[in-house]
Amino acid sequence: MRVGVGVVALLVLVGGCSGGGDGPDKPIAATVSGAAAVVVKGTFVAASAAPSGTTAFLYDPGAVKGPASAQLTLREDAGHTKVTLAVDGFAPNRSFGAHLHAKPCGPDPADAGGHFQHQPDPAASPSGDPQYVNPNNEIWLDFTTNDQGHGQAVAEQDWDLTPGHRPASLVIHTMATMTSPGVAGSAGARVACMTIKY
Ligand SMILES: [Cu+2]
């Protein structure tokens, strides 16, 4: 009997609250998502011969087979970030590391700086601490190409990118990303880089 009375009281309380609003539910998430999707495409240009204004650099011609390109999509939706990568023209049947980095690309592979981190490692930059260098605090997009040289990857995070704190480039590395302490995040030499324009 006591339980039954409690349920009735709760229903009355909820009913009273819902009647007090003055408008329908708004699709807030859809509005944010539409405004925050960024698509970046590029065909990689040999860094040794790249004209000024180049935003997609190739540092290692041995990592590609003919013209190589990438398409990156960053989508935010109410506290959730989804990044997708598709590449073509890379060496077939091979694994590559890929991350979003902190700085824009340049003719020097080091120009892109270290990995973008949601929560920056306060102890070191670039960081080798797996507590910060991991696919939950960074955006990793490692891929393995098929026999046509096509590869793709998806990364999803439960945090936002903001205009004041967001990655500036995609860097593709020569090998899959390592995760052990001290070498976490390392993926060998940088083979290509594409600047993210917002
Ligand atoms: Cu990287």
C-alpha cells in the first residue's frame, strides 16, 4: 500500500512539471552538428618541390603509389567529436600510423609539432606518457591500406573541439602507432601531412 501511494505522488509531481514549460523540445544537437562539421581534402605534393601555399605535403615518396590524397571530416555534436579519414594512393597492403597534430604542416616534417591532446601532458611536450598519449586523449587514425592503396579510419571522442583548442593537421606516419610507456604515440617517420583549415 505504501509503495502504491508513493508512485501516485511521483506521477502527480512529474505531470505538474511537464505542464509548466512554454515550448517544445528543441533539436539542439542537430544545430551544433550542422555548424561544426569540417571537411578537408588534399592531394599530397612532394615537400621538396612544394610551392608556397601548399597545405598537403609528402615527405616520403616511397610510402605512396602514384598520386596520393586524403579526406578528413571532423564533426561535433553536443560534446561528442567524430573524425573520419579516407586516403587513396598509398602503398598497398601496409599499415600506417596517423594522428591529428597541434600545428599546421610545412615543408619540414617537424613543422606540425606534437600530437593534439585534449588534456595536454603538463610534464612534457612532446609527451611519451601513456596517460596522455592514448587514443582517448588524442585523435588516432591509424589505417591499413587494401591492395588498391585505399585506407580509412574513424575516431570518436566524448569531448568537444573548440576554436581555442583544436588540432591543426593530420600527420601520416610510416608504421602503426605504439602504445608502450616511453614510446607511446610513436609511429616512425612522418610520411605526409595535411593542414586542417577551419
Ligand atoms: Cu603523429
